[in-house]
Amino acid sequence: MKSIVVLAVLIALAASIPIDPQDIEVLRYDNDNVGVDGYKFSYEQSDGVSRSEEGVLKNVGTEQEGIEVRGTITWTAPDGEVYTLNFVADENGYHPEGKHLPHL
């Protein structure tokens, strides 16, 4: 019985923790699902986050058939710094690039 009371108190405490909700609106959303050979989408939000991505089917009909994905994500950090991440994902793996990432 004590464990039920303790659990109820913990749940009540967790539920009462103040949350700073930020109403984020989607300002723009585009989606073009071109079927079996690829796709693309992009969006922009009121909090400064934006993303675009495009996937293209490569080497169709061969053993090396696969999808190549390219994209960009931009966001603003709490300190006001704007970050941009460009990426490619293909048969060689995921390759992110950005000024904020270490250069290997």
C-alpha cells in the first residue's frame, strides 16, 4: 500500500513540474512524393527550424540499387547561434557537414 501512495505522489510531482510550452507553428510545408523513384520534402517553423530533404533512387535495376538522400537542417540554439547541417546518406554511409562539427 505504501508503494502505491509513493508512486501516486511521484506521479503527482512529475505532473506538476512547470513546463515552458512554446507554441511552434509550421509556416511552410512542401511534400512531393514522386513515387517509386524518390521523394522530397521541406518545412519551416516559427522557431527558426527548417529542413529540406530529397531522396533519389540510384542504379535502378542493378544489385547496387539504393536510395541517396541529401538534405539540410537549420536551427537556432538557445544562445542565438544559427546552425546549419548538410548531409548525404548513400551506399557509403551518412555524411554530415557543418561548421559546428569537428573536421576529421
